[in-house]
Amino acid sequence: MSEATLSLVEPQLVLTLFGAKDQHLRAVREALGVTITHRDGEVHVSGDDTAVARATEVLEQLKSVAERGGTVTTDDVDGAIERITGNGESLKGSIDVINAGRTIRPRTAGQAGYVNAIRKHDVTFAIGPAGTGKTYLAVALAVEALKHQLIRKIVLVRPAVEAGESLGFLPGDLQAKINPYLRPLLDAIHEMIDYDQIKEHMEQDVIEVIPLAYMRGRTLNEAFIILDEAQNTTVAQMKMFLTRMGEDSKIVIAGDTTQVDLPHHTRSGLVDAVARLKGIKGIAEVQLTKADIVRHRLVQEIVRAYDETPRSGRKARR
């Protein structure tokens, strides 16, 4: 056990550093397993030697922010903890999206591992039930990459299985035809970027939301490409999609292998790709579970009920 002391010369720094109801101190305590007390202008940190050293360094960084006249935010605290500990899978680490009023962060250990996998790999497969944030978190990371100019383009893709992938028999122009199938992707991105900015990005082809069929023949460089509902791709479609990847691009493939809508006896391209590409360096596979569901609390119960009771209809093709 060891102890360290941090002096706060200016009393007004205390509230800024500690946060409302000491929320910042609590975050440091919980993340690093230390005891922190304040008395007579001094902050005392006690605990394991390594933990005390890390906690003191975190508090010193936050003190510097406060002394410069800034407001210490929860993101400042989370960022300092992650930098000092090197824990890229912290649940508290936020994703820096364009909409300044929106804070997005993983809310379960599974989601944190998923975010970390995307950041570390060029291709990430995410498999899990509805509500686990597979697509939402991928879109958030794509927006973050665009904001920091790590990519030049975001491409959001979905197979239009219900329309036989051709879409030709539907009324209206292309946008009218594809809108029902791409709406979930559009809904996600609208939470992260202001409407006018989305419109501008789409007009300039910085953001594309397209059906899988329209990916043929393209090579996408410096792009963040997300394939949603990937369980509904065929093996040939999945190969086509994966080979669109160009220089400095990142791909995320998300799907639920229990919800395959392909014709009977047609093998899911997602299931095939995960088995075929296992072990290749640069490709990650993340399995999310019912424990990672973060929608309305009833969604978890609904998924569990369907898993536990016999279901009519076709089973997923593997």
C-alpha cells in the first residue's frame, strides 16, 4: 500500500476537478481501485502502488485542465484514465461524433470489446442479436473517423433481400426504392450528424447509403464501409463486398445469424465468411450476446422468450 498527495492551491479548483457530487473522483476511484480523500486543500490517494501512481497522474492531468480555466468533463476524465491505463476497452470511453450534443460510448463489456476490435482491425465481423449496437456503434466509429479525417468517405450498405436484390419492380426513383431497406442506417447517422451536414455530405458523395447490389465493380479507398444485415448475403455477394476494399479502408460486417431470410438451402455469406476467413491477420470476429442488448429493457426479454420457445418457420441456414 502507498499514498500520494496532490495540492490544490486555489479552492475554486476543487469543484471543477471533483465534478458535481464528486462524480469525477468516483470515476477515478472505480476505474483504478484507489481511495481518494480531500482535506485542507490537499487530495490524498491511497491504495496499490501502481494504482496510486496512475490515479495521481490522472488527477494531475485533470488539474492542468482546470487550471487553464477549462471545465473538466466526464469525457476528459474517461480520456485521461484510458491514456494512463492503456485500456482501450474501457466502457466509459466515448466515441467522438460530429454532433457535439451527442455522447456515444459502449455500454457493456461486449460492446467495448467490439469498439476496440474495429479500431484495431481493418475488417471486423460482428454477430449478435437485435439491440446489441452492432450497426449503431460501427456508424459512430465511421463518423468519428470522418471527423478526424482518417477517411474520406462513409459507405453504408444493406442487402435488399425482400426485393430480390434487383429492386426493379418497385415504383419510384432509386431513392424511393431503396429507402425502406436503408432506413435503419439513415436513422443511426441522423443521430450523429446534423441534418444539413448529412445532406451536404450525401450530395458530395462523402456519405453513401446504398443497396449491396450497387457495390459491384467498385474499389473504395480511404473509406469506412459498413455492411448491415450481413446474414442475408449469399457467399458470392459477400466475396464481392469484401473485395471492394481499397487502400486505407476499414470494413465492418454486422449481422444476426439466427435471422437469415435467404431462400431455403442458400448458405449465408456471413456464416461462410466467418468460417472461411478465421485466423487471417487484420480480421476480427466479435460475438455479441443477449447481455449486450441496450434497447428498451423488454427487448432482452423478448429475445430470450423466442430463444427458449419452439419457433415455427424455417431455421437459419448454415
